[in-house]
Amino acid sequence: MVRNSLGRWIPETFNGKALIPYRDPFALQPQGMRASRPLTRVNPGASKVLGSLREAIEASGLRDGMCISTHHSLRNGDVLLGQLVREIDALGIRGITIASSSIHPVHAELIPYIEKGVIAGLECGVNGLIGEQISRGLLKCPVVVRTHGGRARALVSGQVPVDVAFIAAPACDEYGNLSGSSGPAACGSLGYAQVDAEHARVVVAVTDNLRPYPVAPLSVPQTLVDYVVCVPTLGDPKKIVSTTTRITTDPVGLQIAQYAARVIEVSGLLRAGFSFQTGSGGISLAVANHVRTLMRANRIQGSFGCGGITGYFVDMLEEGLFQTLFDVQCFDLKAVESIGRNLNHVEISADMYANPFNAGAVVNRLDAVILGATEIDTRFNVNVNTESNGYLLHNTGGHSDTAAGAKLAIIVAPSMRGRLPIIRDELTTITTPGDTVDVVVTERGIAVNERHADLKRELLRCNLPVKDIGQIQAEITRITGRPRPLEFSDDVVGLIEYRDGSIIDVVRRIAD
Amino acid sequence: MSALQLRRTLLYVPGNMPSMLQNIPIFQSDGVIIDLEDAVPLSEKDAGRILVRRFLDAYAQRNKEILIRINPLDSKWGIEDLRAVLPALPDGIRLPKADTPEIVERLDTLLTEFEEELGIEIGRFKILPSIESAAGVINSIKIARCSQRVFALAFGAEDYTASLEIERTKTGEELFHARTRVIWAARAAGIQAIDSIFADVGDMEGLRRETELIKRLGFTGKSLVNPRQIEVVHEVFAPKREEIDYALQVVEAIQKARAMGTGVISLGGKMVDAPVVKRALRVLKTARAHHLIDMDIDDEVIYGQE
């Protein structure tokens, strides 16, 4: 065990691999070359179309102990991963590692296959029941949680070699050109899958919408796709767009949003060329709405909006408030519809979005980002992975990437949730280091990281309720009391990998 | 200068809802009215009282005016309400159904007794009478003057229209005369006038229109039913940049006039004299209270030094 720079105890190895403890957000330098995939040749007249998923698995050469991936652009509506694992099981293949871009509650259907040994490890974060069961020791399956940029880095660098990528393709032709913007399972950007297509040893496009050659515009080109398989359905379109995409009506949330928007305004970043990212939560959208009003009122033409894209950002693009949207993932149908027709709504890969080990990701160009938290400590470190019960329930997404990249990373969170204080002495899990978090906004006050004395002064001058983070914590705990700390065993069941591949924290099994 | 106590927004908070009471410190209304009357069901009257008392005891760093809407004094709960909450030192009482000056005077006497009992300054607890019936509107002139504790009149349109057996509309023609009379009564007595609630929480444009109307009529603020309404009302009451700039020019002009030994001067072809200066000072004081300007304003500017 060694302590990383944030004071977390990190084992020397996990699942047979040596670990690098986290030190700081920017110093770790990459070594070596970008990973690639084997050369191949498809001669004129050859067909890529196979009759079934099973045939594709066989053709891909998948064997015991190999690694597969899928993308999570269909989110909780995805049925492909479940189908694949059932077929893999039926073929008698065991010990598979899953390196999908994320796993959602719907994938709780994988639990029996983890128990049975079909799945031996998860090289990706999990949302929902699988994480809970792993945290409770009910399920044994080593899990490595990565940021979106960190996952791209892991594939691009060869840290996680994917043997077969199965790409759910909402529209695809028989030669493997595929697109996410049309079809019954249209999900818009396929930014995560683009990385897999470039780096997996074998790439299989799986579609429920085989269209005449050629499908265009392209998310992934034919040159990267080895096989094409038709299935009856990729998923339930109603659940594909499952995230909250409405502005909150909760007065506390609206108060937080108003403070956050004022912080952006006072920061001086809201000028011509402004770039911005928010998530899809109700508070984030309320901040976006304030920002939009301010941009309109002051006739500010922004540069780009980025990230998971919602209809709010589409409206801002169409209104001329942004020049471009960089879209790695569409959060609602309006975004899906826009990416198919608006040339300034640009599909980008997760590599371009957030990989720290390339010649510069889009997150590096962000002015402001609005992010959430399950817990925050007084050093501004943030947890988004585990809840107060210690269960690993949420994936990191782009949290640490955008916090590191943006000039102003603002965490918005209600001061208490379910009677528990949001600001803690010690986090259950550290996801994003406080060195990359600039401002924490709760309804009970705004805390500014001490690196930004100027911003703090300016916010105070504008009569905003700026307080020391410890003072906000004291105010909250005066109401809630201090929760009893959770008890964990020594067993490490998962890793929280920082975007550069170092280990920022681990997930331990909850004590019995 | 006399600091202007802004009462643009008085937010109702139900007295029996812990989750809402605990958020009182964070909302940006100028004041709150913690309700023990209509918002609290009969079965929870005593629980609400205890809760409000506990909340106020814990709310040490008061950052807004706290009023309690008690049950009417002729109900069986009104006096118990006072007994329960006054030791926690709210700023005042919103008195429902203040139809006559006698009702307000009765509360005044009770408050004096409680102040003596608690050993605190006489006159500390203020009164905000609710003018919410035809009788109340008719008596509002006397009500406004019947006690030193009365700092404003609050118009209650919902009960008022009910007492007249008419519908309340969003355009509010039916309220015009009553509103104007309440404002006259308040202004003649040198106190503030607070308008009724706007019940449709989803209709921000309707709220904005009504607030613009009541501001033009002379109300100094509004009672609110939802925190989401605060921002709109504050926006309407905030002086516009042009108004502030003009007011600053007026003050500058009158100071120049005084230096020349006169009380009247022309600014952009319009005469500037005491009433104009008075209005300009009011704009500047409001602007200062909104943190829009950062200067001290002295009433001396109006008439000059003796």
C-alpha cells in the first residue's frame, strides 16, 4: 500500500497489474506510441455481412480471456451488450473482460454471467446494481472506473487492448459505413465508439437498420469495420434518451443555478468567444438558461458548447450564441435531430473530447463547466462515484476531464441530500482532485478555491454570498449533524483511475 | 441618511413544513411570512407552532425580516400562536382579517403585554394588518394610523374578492379601487403598502405584468407564494439604469443650483425643484438598496442646509 498525494491508500497491484498512485493533475507524461490495430485486406466482391451475432463472435476469433467493448450511446435502452454476453455464454467462452464506455442499470442482466464466470472483469465504470453488489461483496468482479477521456487514453495508448468492438449502429450499410443520427435507435453522436473503431483488433457493426450503400454522413467509415450484423433491435428508443432534460422547478436548485450563473458572469469569461459545458441535470440546465439570457442581453457570440449535448445547447447554436457544438454524446432527441442536419453541430470522438494524452483535447479549450457531486470535501475534492452508503453507483463521465480542462470548473450541489451534508471532512471516494475544482456553489453559499483570490474578491464586491468552504460545512452540519463514518473492509474491489491512468482512489468492500 | 427598508418581496412559508422552513435563510426575499393560518391544517396547529418556535430559536443569524401570520385573534388559536412564537423574537405579526382599527389595537395591547412579560423594548414587535375585506378597505385609513407598530398595509386580494363574491382576474380591474384606497391610506400615514399574492406560479409573465401595475400604482412590494417569484418582482422594482443616471444628474444640478443660491434649476429644458429632487433621491436610495450604486445619499440635498 502507498499513499497517493491526496492521502488515499493505493495497493501496489490490482488484478495482477501494477498501479501508479495519483500525484497531480498535469505532470504525468505518456511514453511510447499510439496503439493501433492489425492490417487487414478486403478484396473486391467480398461480403462483410454475417447472419447473426453468434456468427460474428465466431468470425471475430473471440476466445477465453479476451476483451470486448460496446458503446453507451443507447444508455439505458441498450440491449446489445446483454445479447452479446448471452451468445458468448452459449458458445462456452469464459473469462471475458468488458471494456464498454459505460454500463447502465439495464445491464444488471449481466449479473448471472459474472457469477458464472463468463465475465471476469470490468474495464469500465458502472451505473447501478452491479456496482452496488460489487461494493457489498456479493459479486466478485474487479472494476476499473475511468473518465471519458481516460477511457479514450486507455484504448489509444494500448493500456486496455480491446479484442473485439461491437458497435451498435443506428444506421449502417453492408460495407460498414455507419451513423448514429437516423434509424429506429437513433442516438446521435457515436463519439465513444469512434475510439473503439480505431483501436480494437476486430470491429463488428451491429445494426437494426441496414441501408443501401453508402450511408452518409459517417460516424465510422467502412475502412475500420470488419463485419456487419443485422439484429431485430438495438434497443428501446424511449430509454435511449433517459436523462433529465428539464430545467428544475425546485426553488433550492434554482437558487444554486442563479448563483452559478452569477459566478460565470462575474468571472469575466462571459465575453465574445465564450465556451461552455453543462450536464443534463435540472440545475445545470437552469444555469445554461441563465447564461443564455445573459449572452442574449449582452449580445455575446460564444465559441463552442461541448460535451453531452441537450436541446438547450441546440437552441443556443441556432440562435447564434455558439458558433459550434462539439458533441461526443446526444442527451435528447432534439440534439439527435440537430446533429444529422446542422454542419456546425460536430460529432467528435472521446479522444478529441477529453483524452489527456494527445496533442490537445477540446476540454482544454473550455472556459466554464458546470458539474455535479455526491460529496465534496473542504479541499474541494469531489466524489461522483459512490453514494453515502458506500456503493459504487455512478460512472465518472467527463467530470475529471472537464474540471482539469476548463478555466472555471463550478460544482453545483444542494447543501444536503436526504438529511446528509454534502460537504464532508473525508470523502467516501475521490473522483476529481480539488486542484482542478475552482468554485463550489450551494444554496447556502459560494466557496472559491483559494487559488482564485481575484475571483473571490470580485464575487464579494458583487454582494454574492461567498464563504469559506469550512464555514458552509459548519452551517450545514449545524442542521444535519455529522453522519457516522462508513466502515469498509480492506478488500479493494475497484479502482478509480484518474484521466492520466494514475490511481486517485480505490473502492473498498463495505464491512459486514 | 435613513436607510430604506426594502419590502419588495414577502414570501409565505407554511409553518408546518420543516423542509421549507429550513430554507428560509437562503431565499433572497426581503422578508418571509411564516404562516400559521391558512397553510396549516386544523389538526396541525399546535405542531406548526412548536416547529416555528424551534426554527426561529435555531435561526440565529437572521438575514431577512421575519413576520408570523397568526390565526385571527377571535379564533381559538390566535393568542396561543402569539404565546408560542413571540419569545423567539420574530420582527412582527401579520394580522389576518384586520377589518377594523379595534382589531389592530387589540393586537397592539397584547403585544405590549408580551413585551413587558419578556422584558424587551415596548414597540419591538411590528404589525402588518391584512386588508382583505370590503370593511377592511373602507377602514384602511384609520387602520394605517391606529398603532405605531403598523409599518405597512398588506392588501389581500383573494379574501377581498371572496368577500365581494366576485372572481379575481389576472388583469385585476376588480381590484383597482381597493388597491388605490389601500395605497392612499398607507401613504397618507407615511407607511408602506404591500400588494396581494399572485397565485399562478407557472405564469411569470402574468406576475411581471401585475407587479409592474402595482408598482406604478404605488405599492412598495408584494406577498409571494413561491420562491421562484422573487427574482421577477425584484427585477421589476429595481430602478432602471436610465432612471439612476437621470437621478444622479438631478442631484448634481440641484447642488449646482444651491451653490448659485437658488432652489430651482433647469435640466435638459425641464424644471428641477424639490419634488423632482425628492423623487430622484428615492430612486437613488432604492438603487443603493439594490446594490446598483455605491454612494451615500443625504436628504439634505432636497432643501439644502439651513
